[in-house]
Amino acid sequence: MSTLEEHRSTGADEAGADAAVGPHPRLAVLGSTFRAFSRWQAALPVPARWRAGLVGIQRLLRRHRLFAAALGLAVVLRVIVMAGFTPAALFKLDTYDYLWGAAHLAPNPVNPSGYSLFLWLLRPFRSLILIAALQHLMGLGIAVMIYAVLRRRGVSGWLSALAAAPVLFDPAQLLIEQLIMADILAMFLMIAAFAILLVRKSPSVWRSASAALLMGTSAIVRPNTLPVIVAIAVYLLVIRAGWRTACAALAAGLLPVAGYVAWFTAATGNVGLTNSEGLFLWSRTMSFANCAVIKPPPDLAALCLGRQPSAQVRPTATYRLLPRQYLWDHRAWLWKDVGPGLVPDAAGFTPANNARARDFAIRAIEAQPLAYLRVIGAGLMRTFIHSNQMHFPGTQPLPVIVSPANLSYMLAAVRDYLGTTDGLAPYVSNRTGTRLQQPYATMLVRYQDLIHLPGPLLGLIVLTGLAGLFIPRRRTAAGALIWISAAMIIILPVAEHEYTFRYVIPAIPLACLAAGLALRNRDKDALASGYGQLETRPPERPSGVAGTTDLAELPHPADTVADPAPSLGDESRAAPGQGDESRAVPGHGDESRARARPG
């Protein structure tokens, strides 16, 4: 009211001046007061910012209409997924391990429990639908970040939208977003880290540390991204960001990993992320190990292929089962002389068994390195040969036979997290733990038969990014970082355990991002630089030609009405292995345990 009184006083003075020339002084006073009130109302900051923001969003959507349309269609797809598979998709025992860990806040010896911590934050809501919805938003956010980084780096609008298309429309991506599993959270944190790092030409210490911190958080969700923390530090040195920046990023990336290791050590007495990496690697060696060549000591002889109960069914040197079938066979050596664990299928994952398995695996790889590389190569080839490897089921999956202990544990995990098993109890023993709703489930089955990312096309995308590393005009440090990270994420699960397409999915947006960077228009690149070299001269723009707004930076409210949109090149404005995949996919596979590798 004090402001209005001041305006009234000013209005009275103005009215006195007007009275000399006007016959109606009171009307003049009222008119002056009304005008002052209008100016005061227009000066209110919040509505003005809202109006300017809406104008800015409208302009942004017009300039990126192709991607905006694709994003809208992707939202519709995700609504259909959530309507067709309620409340979410549950993946064998892994999902229940995460729910149990969230309800009891205990680290799991098989997989890191970073995802359980995320679920613990959402536990007060007691809703799997909310979790699935947030994960679908993460998928959309990944697509937006890919598009924004590519546009910022000079890639055309249609090509940037095309690079984001697999995340927006691939049915395998939609499925992992609907699964109560760690994959989508780890992917979102990883892409967010790269987006923060690559949006500026020479990232600051704080920006680099923030990106590495997100990558480290991703590593305690799924440890495949652990080597990427080191890759980020190397990248910062290559682009001459300085030792201080690189060391700060390395320290920030290792901080969440160290915190998780401390928690795991306090809870289990063993230093590490899990008690499983050696056991998973041992299962990988069962694809090639020959103890006549390895010559292990007597205390490791029980780990040889010929001593495994599964191998004795067909005792030939050439017949090999899937690595998981050796690992989860409860007649095998690691399951002997152990009591029942609180979490099913975890009693065999002890520090002693893990160290023993690691010792055998290292000996096997050292004795037969070419055989090891051969099984890795065979697994990797499946990534680029087969297509449509993850499927939504079209009909309600039938229950499978589970042990009474496992069924009791699954129901307890759901009950402890949600507070009830109502609506889920009849479905926890089927392969997706979900209710199918028609006609939405059938719509998705028909959709995935027509639209998916073919393996050969993924191979072409990966080769495009690789070519960008060898063509001087196409080569960038950012492209090298992204491509190498994608390669590591594809290779590591196959090298440590076995091939499963679900492990490849987080690398697909990186492969698309690397390919897009290789095809960028250097003249429009706001961050144009050589491989490890920084340019000081901003790209030129023809005078009088307005550019396009970058999606990574919304226009300032003050600029949304009168200012032309900045161009992407305007630095002053634009900078601010051999297994059958059907065994491991919901809706397919045998009863054998198909856990994820660590993470």
C-alpha cells in the first residue's frame, strides 16, 4: 500500500498541474492514480517473468518443431506403456533385491545398491507407478540432453533429432524405463554428466567436478561407468583444461564410490562394491577354460569346467553352457557348505568364494588370452547382428516354478516396500511381475514388430562415430570421449560375465551422440575446437541473418520479445557371449537365475 500512496501523491501533484488547463481536476486525479496503479501492476516481477517465459518456450518450440513433435509422440508412447503394463515391470529376483534393499537399507553382495538408495528416497510414496513415471521422464530427459548437446555443437536440427530417436522410440528403451531396475537411472546420470561437461568449450573446475560427481553416482548404480571417471579426467587434460580441473573431476567422481565402499565395508566387513566381481568373471571363463592348459593348484581344481555339475550332463570339450548357468547352479562349488542367506541366491557370494573365483579367472585368462578374446568378440558380434532383442509380452505371462523360499522373499520385498501385496501377489511369480491391460499391450507388440533399432544399423552408427576419430576435420576430443565410453560400456559386461542386450542399451545414446559429433557442421559449432585444441575466434555469421535458438539455453525473459534469437555460432549469447538373449528378457527364458552383472 505504501507504493500506492506514493503514486497517489505523485498523481495529486500531476493533477494540480493539469487543473490549470482542464475543467475536471478530480477526474484528472483519478486518471493519474489509475495510470500509476497500472504502471505498478505491470512492474510486478513474477507475472512478467511467467509471460516472458511462456513466450520464450513458444519461440523455442517453433525453432525446434521437429524435435518437439518427436518428443510429443514419445510421451504418448510412454503413456501407452504405463497403461498396458501396470503398475511396472518386475525383473525376476533382481527387482526384489532392489526393493528389499530400499526397505531395509542394506548393501547387496551381488549388485551395488545405488538404485536401492534411489528407491528408498521414493519409499514414502509407496508407488511403483510413480517410480515408472519418473523413469520414463528420465528417458525423455536423456533425449533432450542428446539433442541439446548436438545442437550446441553445430549439428543440424534434423540430424540431432534423428540421434535422439532411438531413446525416444526404441521399444527396448521403453521396456527398461518400465522395469524396476537400475539401468535407466545409471543411464540418466551418465548422460547428464556428459551434457554438463560438453555444453561448454572449456568447462570450469566446478562444472567438471559436477559432471564427474554424477558419473561417480552412476557407478554405484551400475559399475560399468567406473572407468569413465578416469576417461573424463584424461579428456580434461587433452583439451588443456588444466591439472587442477582434471584432479578436481577425478576426486569428485571417486567421492560417491568411496562413500559406497565405506558403507559396504561397514556392513559386510569386506572392502569393495560387491562380493561378486570375481564370481562373475569365473563364470565368463567357463566359456573357454581348459584346466589341462591352465594347470590350477589343487585348491582351485573344483572350479574347473569338468567339475561343474552342469558340464557333466554333456562332458565334451566343445559343449559350453551360458555363463549364468554355471554361476546359479546350486549344485556348484560356491553353494556348498553355506547356510541359507537372508537374501536368496546371495549366500554363495562370500569374500572367500569371490577371491577364490577371481584367482582362478585370472589364471585362466593369462593361460588362454586368445580364447578369452574370442568369446568376447563372439558376444560383441551379437550386438550388431541380431535385432529386436527385448520384447514386451503380448499376453499375460504364465507363472513359473519358484522355490517357496524365493516366493516368500519376493512377496516380503514387495510388502516391506509398498506396505501391501494387494494387486501384485498373483503376478510376482511370472516373468514380468505385471498385469497386462488390453488393448495397450497388443498395441505395443504390434509397434515393436515394426519399429526397433536393427543391430546392423547400430553397427553403422558405431562405425560412424569411430570414423570421426580418424578424419582430421571431424575429429574432436569430445567425440573421442563419448565413443570410447560407449565402447567400454558395451565391452565390459561381455568381458566380465556374458552378452545380454540389456547391457548394451545404455551405450546406444552415446553411440548416437558420437556419430552426431562426427557429422557436425564445423562452421556452426559454437564450441568448435580441434582434437585437444581450443579455438579463440568464434564462428562467423552473415550479417543480417538471424540464427536459431539453442535448446540448451532458454532465452532471457528480457530478450524474448524484442531481441532476435542468438545463433548457434554466437559465443557471446550461446554459451551459458554366446547365450540366448531370450533367457534373460522379461517374457522369455528359462527358470535359471538371470541376474544382472554387478550393477
